[in-house]
Amino acid sequence: MPAPSSISAQQLQHLFNQELELTQRLQHHLELERDALTRQDMERLTESAQQKQHCVLQLQAASQQREQWLQQQGVAASREGVDGLLATLQDDSLNATWKTLLTAIEACQQENRQLGMLIKRGQLATEQAQHILQRGTTSSNHAYNARGNSEHSAKTRQLAKA
């Protein structure tokens, strides 16, 4: 690892702050998207999804910029590499920003998982509604594959015919 004096803590702080701002903005867009999905407001949902996508692209660019900077400093562009660098720099403000960034990233991942569950519930409700419209009754002969997707059980249908 390079000597701490050769690495600019200010540059790293700037990179962390940039990523943190974008991550917090992403979290906000994810929350707006969840709200629009819950309210079934397709116009707001479309707008939120577009804003989210724009933010994701900016966040990817900021993350790549940080990774390139770290590599130029001779530091592994990984969580362990950053943790090691921060241990040598011994800068409380930098450590706090890094921890806040990691917490914000985790919050975005959690929000994204919740969005995925909402979408999956909506898909299942739509499938059930389609089945009712096509068959006239609800069906209890569903099986679920490893991804949690609903599949009609061919065996149950065959038994029902017999």
C-alpha cells in the first residue's frame, strides 16, 4: 500500500461525497417508484423509473471514477482495499463518509428488493385475474419454480380430467 502522505484524503473525500449524493438521490427515486407502484400511478411510475435509470448511470460513472482513482493510487478497488486505505489514513471524517455511503448503498439494495416483491405480487394478481377471466374460477393448482414464478401443475390438471 502506498504511503498515506502520497494519497490525497481530500480527493477521496470528494469521490465519496459524490457517490453518496448520487446514492441518496437513487434511494429517493426508488421510494418514489415504490409509491407510484403502490398507487398504480403509471405516469409517475414511468417518470420515476426514467429518473432512477438516469441516476443509476451517473452512479455507475462515479463508482468507476473512484475505482480508477484507487487503482492509480495502488489500492485495490474493493471494499477491503478501501478499508485498508482508510485504516492507514486515519481520517475520521473520511471513515464516517465511507460508512454512510455503505449504509446508503445497503438501503438502496433493500428498497430495490421491496420493489421487486411489489412487482412480483402485481404479476401474480394479474395472472390470477387472467385465469379467472379465462376459466371463470380461481385456480389452486399452481406450483412455484426456483425463481418463485407461478406455474400451472400439469399433473393436477390431468387428475382433474380423470
